[in-house]
Amino acid sequence: MFGRNRRRELSEGTHVGRRRLAGERFPGGKVKPRDEGDRRAPTLWRRIKDGAVKGGAHPYAGTVLGRLSIYGLLTDAEVEAGFRVAEIVGRYERVSGAPRRTCASPAYERGFGFLLDGAVLADDNLARRFERRVRRARRSYEHLLDHIPERAREPLLTVCVEDREINSLLHKGLAALLRRLAVTFGFAAAPRARRARARRPPDAGALAGTLIDLLARWFADHRATIVEFKLDTADPDIRAVTGFGRGAGGDISHAVALARGEVTAEDLDAAIVKAALAKGWTERRAEAR
């Protein structure tokens, strides 16, 4: 079936067939797929943005905040808070006489509005109205700055006011800041404060039962029985119980102790005596001198 040259190639181990693919492989030999990222993201967003513009959508939809919202990185309330930030900054810079920013978001442009000429300001009624707007704009701007940490101002203003992207590592911090601002502006409800669970009072009976069972187990391991017990209260933070009984070798005694922790000394002493008496032991009183 094979010619002489073909048989020679097979006998010499020459590879026949498709070339072996280069790349990292699984233990079974299958080539691992290369992670090239999601190529659809930029194209998909461009199509959505272009379609929104052609369909007469709101210009806010094409902002960085709008894109972060579509990607699921920001909620609706957080995006609305970002737009409000831009409007407050634009309104303040307009009344302060600052020049209009060349790189500005639509929300900033809305807040900045248009400049009033001298003829309009010459009217007394319009001048007084303008002064009230100036005071309101300054109060809003100062109130905004009070809720923005110093180190978080630059990324916030870059996204909201200038409509420019920031490092993706800062997205999480931006979302947290916008969430707090959304609560401040009334766009979102304040998170409910978790009610602290009431701490259960320490159980003196359980602690006393552990101590008495420990003493009874020691006597049982040594094949002895307890007849009497004595409570030692010399150390205020430690409670000790000594058992007296009889074993194969005669009288025997042993003591066990534990820290009372948060249990009051009075409650623990009463619980220990109660648990010991329940076992049929007799309390040995201190001998009077």
C-alpha cells in the first residue's frame, strides 16, 4: 500500500499529518484557549451610543457615567448623583466668573448655562435675583465639597464634570462616593443601620455544670465516689471545687477549677452548690476555730 519512500519516512519517525499546534496545554493534551478579553465591549458600546444619538436620546446617555451604568458598574441613583455634581460645579463656576471648561460634560454645560451681559445685570430686579442665585450656588458647592474627601475630588470631577475616563482601579471608590452622594441628594435611601444583637447574659448554670461534671468524671476514672465537696472562693476570678470520697485505696480527694469570666461570683457560687447538691454530695463547711 505504501511506497518505499513512504515506508522509510514512517520507519524513521517522521511526523505525518497536521502540524502540532503550539501553546500551553491541559494535562490531557488539549490546547488551552488564549484569553483575548471581550472584544465586543468597545464595539457594542459604540453601536449602542450611535443608536441612541440617532434615535434622539438624551445627551447624558453618551457620557462616561452613562457607559459605566450600562456596564453595570454604577446604579441609576449613583449616575444621577454624578450628573448633579456636574451641574452644581457648572453653576458655581458660572456665578464665580470662571471661564467655561473646554472639556465638559453635558450636565456641566446645563449647570453653567449662559453668561449674563451687563445690560441684564443693570436691572435692579434681575440683579437681586442673580445675587440670590449666586448665594444658592455657593452654598450648594460648599455643601458638596464637605461630602467629598480631598483625595477623591480629582477622579470624581474628571468623570462627572470633564466627562473623561479614569483608571479602572478607581471605579470601585468612585461608585462608593457616588452612593454616599446619592443618599445626600435624596436619590437613594440611606442604608439601614444594623441593630446590634442583644448579648445574652452569661449562663452561670452551664459553667457550674461543666465544673461539677469535670470533677465527677475524674472520680469515676479513678473508680471512686464523691461524698462531700468544698467550694474554694479564695481567688475572686477563679472558682475551685474539691471533692472528697472513697476509692479502692481508701479516702481520696481531688480539686478542679476554672475562670468565672463574665459570670458574677455570687451567681456562679450558687450554681456550683446547686449542681453539686443535685448529685447527692454533701457540702463540707469550713471548720470553726
